[in-house]
Amino acid sequence: MTTRRLVLARSAALLSATSAGLLTPSFAQSGKVRIGLMLPYTGTFAPLGIACDNGVRLALQEVGNKLGGREVEFFKVDDESEPSKGVENATKLVQRDKVDVLIGTVHSGVQMGIHKVARETGVLSIIPNAGMHAATRTLCAPNVFRTSFTNSQPTRALGKVMMDKGHKKAVWITWKYAAGDEAGEGFKEGYLAAGGTIVKELGLPFPNVEFQALLTEIAALKPDAVACFFAGPSGAKFMKDFAAAGLKGKIALYGSGFLTEGVLEAAGPAADGVMTTLHYSDSLDTPRNKSFRLEYAKAFKMQPDVYAVQGYDTGLLLVQGANAVKGDLSKKPELYKAMEGAVIDSPRGKWTMSKSHNPVQDIYLRVAEKGENKVIGVAAKGLSDPGTGCRMG
Ligand code: PHB
């Protein structure tokens, strides 16, 4: 046989052994666990992506960077919060880098791309932020888990809070894309059920921050309150522009808690008094939260926020799942069962997985005060997303 023919014959034999499943388990499971991180490392959501990344790494560092005895290796892709590149970027991690688990992302539009790839390839997918409903509702899947929230979860309890404060007429304002629209859906449900009236819904395209014309419109409408969804540095800009437009103190400002996450320093006094609902608060007075915050600050020289917590919980979930199968992530039924039954001892408080693979969790009422999101109550206890249209479990 010529060398070329010998090589061809050998690779054919190897291929058939692999496809017969003879080599796959030992070959695939003996090396390092390949972890794909698809997050925004540039653009408006870069601080959110970096915080998620840090959180994942911190949870893994705590267990010596081992999953069920196997070392880990990271593969990173910057998704730029660009939905049109979602499928292509997720495919790079799955096909080129052959990741065992794909962790991502922040932006709901990009998540649609990851989700498509996850459903088509069956790769384990853990969502550390993006709240798009379909991922754990109509398009739920056994290999897709979320450690964050559904977009309507944090805002569902906001309307009742506003009505309790006597704010009966509100304007809703957001970025017009899945996250803003679905956060608006949750807000609307809660506010209308509590007897409130939404006088106008306003929006601008993501990641636009030209708020001026919309603030002028709000001033003319004279509602009792404004409720909103914005996130990242743009949240700080919205609060500052709101104050600069002379609305602060005249119209109460509420938000999905992302508004004030990681940006209180940047927003300065413009954030003081803003009330929000969210599944985390930096000021949670528990030993678990305090030790996490200390450890995170030491490791990364910055303060953690909700995105860091969600990344951290993603790591905790992965550790629990991998330990249950002793690092053999190819044992999918056992792996998924362990992840479904996991109790995550999170800095946000303990939470469990719903049947559609989304956290069942407390939603806190917070008020921004002197650079802190102060917890002033629990707006919803053990809140589960309905998982409408999901036929798992
Ligand atoms: C989303 O696009 O799903 C999203 C982004 C940022 C947040 C929350 C949700 O803070």
C-alpha cells in the first residue's frame, strides 16, 4: 500500500469506529472539558459580558478549575450583541472549537442564534443572562438551561409596587427588541392587574441612547410615573438625562432592576430614589452574598453585579451537573437530571430550576441610595415563569 492509501485506510477505519460509538466516549471524555463563552466583550453590553465571564471563572476557580475531575479549557467568542452574527458565532464554538458546553449570552436577539444552534446540534447550552421567553417556553429544550430570568420575570411585580405608592398612570419606555418588549409584557400584566393605566408606550431601537425627544414627550404627558427597561451604561445615561430634563422629583422613576446594575457610580445622584425590582441586590445582607462579593472584588478588582452573579451561578450549575456524571458530559440523561434537580446556593439566595429550565426565584424590591441598591422588601416570593408552550417535565 502506498503511504497515501495507508493513511486513507486508517482514517476510514477510525471514522467507522468513531461513528459506531466505539471511540467516542473515551476519546471525547478523557481530555479537558471544553467550555465555550459567547458573550459581548465589545459594545454597549461589554461590561455585562465581562461580568458574566468573570462569574463563570470564579465558580470554577473555587473547585480548582476541574469539572468532575477533568480540567477545563475556555474558548471565547465576542458576539458584539449583534443578532445577525449569532448563528455563525455559535457555530464557530460548536463546530470549530468542539465545545462540550456553550455558555452565552447577554442579548436576547443573539440568543435566538445560539438557541437555534443548540437545538440543532444538541450541545449543552447554559444561558447566563438573555431572557428571551421562547428559550424556556415554546422552544424549550432538554439541553438548554437558564441561570438568569425570563424577560418578564423581574418586571411582573413592579406594577403592584407602583400602585401601592399611588402611581396610577404610567408611561412605559424601553429599547424596542425582544428584551424590552417582553419586560414590557411583564410590567403591563402586573400593572393592569393592580388597576394601573399605561398612558403611553415609548421605544427606541437598541442600542440607541438619544432619549431627548422621548423625555420631552413624557414631560408633556405628565404621568404619575415612568417605568422602563434599559441596561448597562445606557441605564446611567437614561437616569441622568431624566434628571437633566427636569423630570426627577416630579415624575417617579421605576425600572426593571437592570437599570441600576453596575452603573450607580456613573449615574451619581440621578439614580437616588429610583425603585426597581430584580432577583439580586448588592446589599443583600447574607453571609453567602458577602463572601461572594469579597471574593469577586479580590479576584477582579471590581464590584460584582447581577451579571456577575448569573455567571457565577452558571459555573455552580455546571459543577453540580459535571460532578454527578464524574466529568463524563456525554452521559446526557444523567447530566440533565442532575442539572434539573440542582439547588443553587447563589449570592441572590437559593434557587431551583423550573420544569422548563428557568430559575424559580425571589424578586427583590430595591431603592437606589448613595451608590447602593438597597433592598426594601421582597416583591415576589419564589417566582416561576409560566413556561407557556413548553412540553418538558
Ligand atoms: C436581553 O437582551 O435579554 C437582556 C439584556 C440585558 C439585560 C437583560 C436582558 O440586562
